[in-house]
Amino acid sequence: MPRLRSSSECLSLSPCQRECERTAFSFYCAVREQLPVWLLEEMRSMEVFCWDNGSPRAFLPSEALLYAIVHDHQDYARYLLNRYSVGALRAPCCSFCCCPGSGTPHLNVAVRYNRVAILRMTMEALKDCPGLGKRREYLDGCGGCVHAADAGKTAVQLAVELSHPDCLLQLLVHGARPDGLEVALQKLISCIVSERQQAQRCLDFLLLFLSKPPLLPCLRDEPQRWQGVLGNRVFSWLCGLTPSPLLLQALRCLAQSGSDCITSLPDFLQPHS
């Protein structure tokens, strides 16, 4: 997002740099105001510039997509992903995020702002990714600037930490690695009452996509506590003492068909640990 400069920094900029910042901010505001897609693309390709390695250049589709995600401009995000496919998810240039070595932050940004619809579009675009390894890099990479709050976290880990179960389900259904079980357990017992249902759903979705439970020291160190939180069957399965519960196995098979198959279930069949 546009980086605010101090007055001393602004005075040190050349007239060309100041003009780039002015047009970049006007583009940010245009996306925020949900202006029509055709107008935004005209601005991006012809009127808006950012400063890159000593010269102005047009905004990249990947940079425009970040703006669309932040401001939930679904029509613009859909256009960019349909028009440029995986190209719209390329890592922004260093000058854009003001930090060298940034990753691809689009999934993390979508999760942080809980943009479920745009995240779903992004998951569909990733189906066009050439090669499983590259797709896995997008899904499980720790994208974003190293100075950002989300540095070093995958989109799945961030969804668990923020208790955004709908985003988490989109990621898991499309093949993201189900990391973060220990964080989900700690979140469940530490969150306030109003957040407990969302934290519980995150834990349930992780359990659905675990092929086998990881060894968690917290379960071994405090068995009585976690047995009370999880119930006997789930606790025994996570400790490796019994097979996974039959209902969990059935829901796991259903989840492979897509997120709608889980979210459309009646409440008494929704996954609850």
C-alpha cells in the first residue's frame, strides 16, 4: 500500500518522483472508491506510474491486484486474474514494497483482510500454474515484505492465527499444507468467548485435512486438559492411540470435493471436534 513519507523525505524527492507518488496515490484512491474496471485499467496502463530503479514505470497487474484485495474490489480482482492469470500473482518489485527480497504476498493479504471471494478467485487462477512445484510455492510460501507483521508465515498459518476459517477452508481444499495445529489448539483455549466459534472451526478444518496427526508436546504434557477440550476420540487420535473418528473420516472424503460441500452441510453435520 502507499508508504507515507516524512516531510524531509518528500523534500528530497525529484519532481518526477513526486509526480509518481501523486499518481500512485490517486490510483490507490480510485480502487478504494470502487471505480469501474475499464477506468482503473486505463489509469494503470496510461496514467499511473511508480518509481523503480531511477525511472518511472507503469503499475504491474500484481501491484494493482494487491489494491483490489485490500479494498475488496471483486470485479477488478476478477478481471486481473482472468486477464493475467498467475501473472497477476508475481512478486511486486522491490520499490513497491520498499524492501528487497519480498515474496508473493497476495494470499496473505487476502487472508488478513478476510477477502474470501477474492481468495477463491485466486485459488482458481492457481490451477493454471505450470508445474506442481510452482503451485506449491504459491500455496505454502511465506510471502510478503520481511518487515511486515506476516513475515515468515504461510497463508494457512495466518488464517489460523487470525481465526478466519472460511479463508482457511479455501486454502486447504485447494491443496495448501495443513500447518498450524498447535497454534489452533492454543488459540482455542486463549481466545475470548466471542471468537471461540471461529477458532473452533479453524481447528476442525485442520483436522479434516491432516493425513496423520503430528506429535504435539502439549498433548503429552497436559493430557487431562486437552482431553476435556477435544473429547476422548479426537484426543486419542491426535495422540496416535486410535484411528480417526468415523465422522471425521467421512467429512474428510467430502471435503476433497470442494469447500461448498462442507459449508452447505446442516449444522448438526458440520465438523465440530
